[in-house]
Amino acid sequence: MNKYLVTLLVAIGLLVGCAGITDVVSTGPDTYMVASHGTMGWSSGPAQKAQAFNQANDYCQKMGKTMQVINARDSGNGGFGVISSGEVDFKCLSK
């Protein structure tokens, strides 16, 4: 295999491995936060915020509760070389 192709595949694998979402963390009494970040130029802030919303919703559903958003923010639409991110602060309320 061409050494340049191997180098390219390794670089792509490293970039894909950089994307992630944090665990849900407690930020106070009955309040939580979760964040998500993408890779350089391969995602948008709103897309990362949507992933954080999904994680927050799943977290509350596992406790048999519904999610209430306190605050949500994202880094906006960047370009290549910009790492996009999104965060959600939320509560889990009884149904």
C-alpha cells in the first residue's frame, strides 16, 4: 500500500477519534451539564449541541424523568480547523 495513503488513513482515524461527548456531570442540586465536541471542520456547533441534548434526554429518561433545559449554547458554524462544541445545562423533573 502506498505510504501516503497509509499516512492519510491514520490522520483521518486520529481526527475521527477526537470527537466526543462528556459524561453528564452534576453542577448543583438537581442540575446537570453535558458537552459535546466535534473534529476540526467535520461538524457544526448546532450539531454538537443536538448530541448533547440527546445525551441529556437519555440521562433523564433512565431515571424515569423528563429533561428541562436551563441553558444551551454552541460554538456556531466554524470552518475547517475549528473544533465545534455544544453544551446543555438541564434538570431532570418528575413526570
